[in-house]
Amino acid sequence: MPVLLPAILAMASVVVASNILVQFMLGDWLTWGAMTYPFAFLVTDITNRVHGAPAARKVVIAGFSVGLLCSLIAAGLDATTLRIACGSGAAFLAAQMLDVAVFDRLRHGSWWKAPFLSSLIGAALDTLLFFTIAFAAFLPVDANTGWANEAVPLLGVGPLAPVWMSLGVADWLVKIALALLALVPFRFAVRKILSRPT
């Protein structure tokens, strides 16, 4: 487990940063947390490539647990609603575990396929689960999330849709862009780590 400590701390840092930054808007359809959260996929994928799928799963669970504990100590639950917290936790764990499984299936293909496709598929599940659990009207709506079901043009220009759908589409587009950009540090980190003498 000590060999995984840097990855666990990196994952915990991403969770804490994302939980704090999600409270601050970046334009009309994003939060600053959308800029940090996709790095969880990078941490998972580097761990998976270097140490294998079982180690990546340990990093996800341990990093999430440490990050969640630190977030609760730092911010408390009053900064969010229970529904948003449940959506966030469920989406994170499901998406990261799916990322590990997809990456493991594709690990023997071209170097970029496993990290890009696993992040793409994991990000889609994360976005779908989080925004549905946190805001969808078919689940009980609370006073803090009712605004998310107001109808507005999708991303300000499309057909009418609930606000949460615009937030979700914008979030997923950022995750795709960052999954592409993350290929550069992924390639560099994996080469650096694997070239170290053991």
C-alpha cells in the first residue's frame, strides 16, 4: 500500500478541491469543480497502467474516503444538500470503477485508447448519474434544488430544457476536452514512472 500512497493523496486532493470548487460558478453553466474533477480519471488511469486494476480500485476507494472526510471537516454538510452529496458520491464511485474496468479491457491496445475511452465512458456515467440524482424532477425535489428544473434554452441557445440539463451538457463537454488534454500528462507520467529502476 505505501507504493500507492502518492496516488491516494492525489485522488484525495482532487476530491477535496472539486468539493470546494463546485460551489463557485464559472460562467453560466459550469463550476470551477468541473475543471478539477476530471483529473480523478488521470490519477486512476496512471495507477491502472502502472500497478494494475486492483491497485487502481484501491486508490479510488481510499482516495475518495480520505477526500470525503477532509471535505466534511473543511466545509461541513450545510454547504450542500443531501441529494447533491449522494449524487456526487454515487456518481464518483460508479464512474471511477467503470473507468478501471474499461481501461483494463483496453490496456493492450494503442497507448491512448485505454485512458481516453475509459475516461470518456466514465465521464458520461458520472455526468448522467450526478445530474439525475442531484436534480431530476422525477426524484423528490427539495427547496435547494427546485431551481434546477426551471425550463431555459439548452446552453442558452437550444430548445427548452431544465437548467440541470444545460449544466450536465457543459460539464460533460469539459470532461471530454480534459480527457483529451490529459493524454499528455498520462503519457509523460507513465513513461517516467515505468523507466525508474526498481
